[in-house]
Amino acid sequence: MIHVGIAGLGAAGRGFIPAIAAHPGMQLVAVADPVPELRDEVAQVCSVAAYDTIDAMVADPALHAVYIATPTELHEEHAKTACAARKHVLLEKPMATSLEEAQAIVAAAQAAGVALVVGHSHSHDLPIRRMRELIVDGSLGAVRMVHTWCYTDWMYRPRRAAELDVARGGGVTFRQGSHQFDIVRLLCGGLARSVRACTFDWDPQRRSIGAHTVFLAFEHGAVATAVYSGYGRFSSMDLCFDVGEWGQMQPAHERMLHRPRAEASVDAELRAKRDRARHAIPAHAPHQPFFGLTLVSCERGDIRQSPDGLLVYTHQGCSEIPLSAERSARELVLDEWSNAITGRAAALHDGAWGLANLEVCIAAMQSAREGVEVPLRLQVAR
């Protein structure tokens, strides 16, 4: 049994608690967070040890692995702390705020001989995995185009200041583009050649990168676009059968009723963020997750998600491939991490993959600033 600790009890950290509980090879034994009421609440509910720092938590010799869900600007420090204690690491995306920080994390994991997996990202979602399998088996011919479009209210959900500060890993290109670039890179084979992008900052009362359009060219001829808007007007659920990011139905009239607004003060926003973290990510859902619309075009067919699987379009018509919703995407992340820890299988989303994904995030923002196409040098094949 792999004994796991969670560092950081925001929405991401809390979202993994039921997944760890459901996993046959893992057990949650500790949590760490600097906010006493957060760590004490989770510790009491889950009957686990609670610590105020990750340093204190990883000092426990009974702990084998750590999920790091702390703020992005702390990832390098916290990942290196875990590696120094010989703990396996699952690191929340984005991997870091700079390539240098990410490279230091990869080096620390290699030196310690521990497994490093970067995610959760939505390329772990079962529909994306099955799309990849269809591409790899070649039945639809070579992949030529992948488009992923996501429209949400991300900018107006409760935020810490750092989540909107691009220099500290904030804004949608770092925090949501990480999902999109992971998806298109996985589906196109990983070897992105260059990036051309525009980013947008439209609300003077809520300054950050709130939207982007990114074009990626790949070594073997495929191309991809990633479009994201977090300004909360149109919702990509209107393109996705009213199914949201975590597989739950939310009709348009309900979305309008529950549309978030920025809070009046920093303290109020932090309180709202902590309240939202308790229920933001469901343990299970009736349908497949939709991180917006992803459409794959191969030489002999097109693929997109359906609420309960994939739709495949060929000259013979449209057919559906059903997929199980019994296990959440986070449980699939834990499978990959567990396999890497035990040596059963190498991680797909390893440190090199996470570094390559961060390179796309940074290159997209550079392209937007300078108005140029940016070549990539750290990409890896999958």
C-alpha cells in the first residue's frame, strides 16, 4: 500500500481525496496546509495526520508519496523538499513558473530516484485517452488537425491574487492552457515544432490574461488550435450537450443563475475560494468530462466527445464508442502514478512531458508579446 500525503488543500488538493480513498493501492495518511481550519477539517474527516508545512509532513518515514497542490510559485521548493526526503511526487499543473524551475524539479527527482508525474491535466480524461488510442491504431489514418475550444467563467471565480498574476503562474494560459496544450500534444504525438499565439486582457477591473488563441505546428505535419476564454459570457457547454468539465449536466438557465462575480474585498474572495474548494470537483459524475470541445480530424475520420463516449464520423456515417464513467479522471491519474512508483509502467506524464508542456505555455505568451512564431526545443514524443 502506498501511503500518500497531500500538500495544499484548495480545490485541486481536495479533489484527490475521494480518488485516493477509492484507489486499491493507495491510502491517504497525511495532509499539510498553512491554514489551521483547512487542515484540521480534512484531518478530522479523513482521520489522517495534519501538518502546517510540507517539510514536517515529509519527515514522516511512513509516508511514501506526496501530491503537491500548493500555489504554482511554490512548486519548485516543495517538489525539491519531497524529493530530498525520497518521496514520490505528483505535481499539480502548471509544473512551475519558469523552465529553469521545472528543470530543477526534474533533476531533483532523477537524483533522488523517485517517480515524478505532472498533472492532473485533462489529457488524463478517458475520452482523450480513447481518442489517442484511435489515432495510434491507425484505423482512421494519420492525425492532421486537433482543435480544442473552452469558454468558461474562470476569471470571475474566487481567486487568490497570485492566480491572476502571470509572473507567479497565473492567468488562463498558464493555468488552463496547461490542460489544452497537454491534450493537443498527446493527440498529435508530442513533438510540437512551434507556437503562434495571441493573448487577451479585456477587463480593467480584473487584470490578467483572460483569453487566448494558440496555434501549434507539429513535426509530422499535424496542426492544432487551442482557444480559451474565461470571461464568463458564452459557455462551451452550449457546444457540449450541457455537460461540464467534470461530467455533470448544467442546462443553460442554471448556468446563468449561478454565474460567479468577483468579490468586493480580498478577504471575502479568499473566504469564497475556500468555500468553493469544498465542492468544486465532484468525486463522481454521470457523464464523461468535457473540458470544452475537442475535435480530432484524421485522414479518414473525425472524432469528438459525446456525453457518454466518443462520436466517430466517417464516410459510412456516425458511430458512437461508449465509455465507462465508473472511475473519475483523478483515479486514472493515480493509476499512472502508482504504476510509475511500483515500476509496473513508465509514466506518460513524467517530468520531461510536464517540462515540454510548460514550454508551450511560456512560448505562447512570448509569441503574443512579440508578435512572432516561437520555435520549441524541449518537446518529447509520445
